Amino acid sequence: VQLVESGGGLVQPGGSLRLSCTASGFTFSSYPMKWYRQAPGKERELVATIGRGGGSTNYADSVKDRFTISRDNAKNTVYLQMNSLKPEETAVYYCNRLSNWGKGTLVTVSS
């Protein structure tokens, strides 16, 4: 199993980024997928979850109405569209499936 995140970088407060996670080694369409994040000095927290078909999504209260999780089962990829980013959302963002984790992609929100 391999999960590879991409799309992180430096963005100004109020800006947007789109993260991607490409999966391999399992039947992608059979599993819900999740995005987590871990800020410096803090515990890892769940950001968003998407069901197998993409029709069911859930978000942490702190990101509702700003972040959107989606998936393309034909491409074995899950996305996280992040809008109106805040400095406190600077973190490493991780893709997750069961006990499998990617290496993460760093998002830095700073002017």
C-alpha cells in the first residue's frame, strides 16, 4: 500500500490550495479515505472523510464551508480543496486509509 500526497506549499492567509493523494496497492474504490493534519507541537487531527463512492463526506467543525474533500476512483486519487486558509492551519497534511499513512505534504499559511 502506498499513499503519496502532493500540492502543499506556501500560501498567503485567505488563499487556496488543492492537495492530492494518489493511492496504490489496494482497491481504492472499496475504502473510505481521510485527510488529517498535524501542526507543529500539536496532535494529529482529522480534517475530512469521504465515503467509497464520494457521496458521503464529513468535516471537522473548524474547516466546514471552507474545505472540500473529493475523490476520483478512476484515478485512485483523493483531493482536499482548501479555501480561506488561516495561519493556524499551517501543518503537515496526511492522507489516510485504515492504518496506512502517506508521508504528508507541508502547507504553510503566511504572509
